Amino acid sequence: MVNQHGKAVWTGDIKGHGTISTQSGIIDAPYSVGTRFMGEKGTNPEELIGAAHAACYTMYLTSVLTKHGHTIDTITTTSTVTMNPNDGHPVIERIHVSTEGKVSGGNINAEDFQKHAEDAKANCPISRALGAVPEMTLEAKFVG
């Protein structure tokens, strides 16, 4: 079993500020209401969810494609997390995954790539953890 952790420290009331950090120390970034809702410089939980989801999805898709005899040149994925402030009760309403793969070997075509992309959307660990999100869509582009 692998345990990883992130940490958040907050100072002050809701107009205060905080830092988000990771166990590895690679991320140690400021966050606040301004970075979360007003586009100020810094990070926010939804951005980090998007990054984690894109990374997990891409690794899972790579694994599935490789197991089916395909060769990966590049896979690029963006996971867009949409949150609605919802009158003070914020909710993540939608996640849109957009992936593009330059893949060869094993007679792969766009239909095969789409099938594997859907498998990754349904089964990567972060997608599964995000199962409570009402809508998760996928756009998969096979470059060949």
C-alpha cells in the first residue's frame, strides 16, 4: 500500500490566506479566496485536482495502450474542473477530460484509441475517486 499526503495551513478568517504543500516538497504554493474564485496568482484545490486527474488518467491510458501492444510517442491530457460557488456552498459540477495521443503499433486506429480512452476515464484511480462529480466528459483525439 502507498500512502501520500498533502498539507494545507490557513491563517485568519475566510479573507485570510494559506499554503498548500505536498509530501515531496515539489508543491508549496499560496492559496486564498482570491486564488480560488477571482483568478489571483496562486493555486487552489480545483486546479490541483485537475492536475492530479490529468496525471493519473494519462498514466492509466498509457498502461492500457501498452498492454494492448501499442507504442506511445506522447499523450497529452487536460482535466478541467468546473466549480459552481452555489450561493456559498461550492460544488464541483463537471470535469472535462481532453486527451490527445500520438500512438502507433498494434494496428491502432481512432476507434481503438477512443475505446482505451473511455476505459481510462472510467477506471483510473482519480477518476474513480471523483465519482461523485455529476458529469465527467471526455474528448479523445488520436493523432496516429
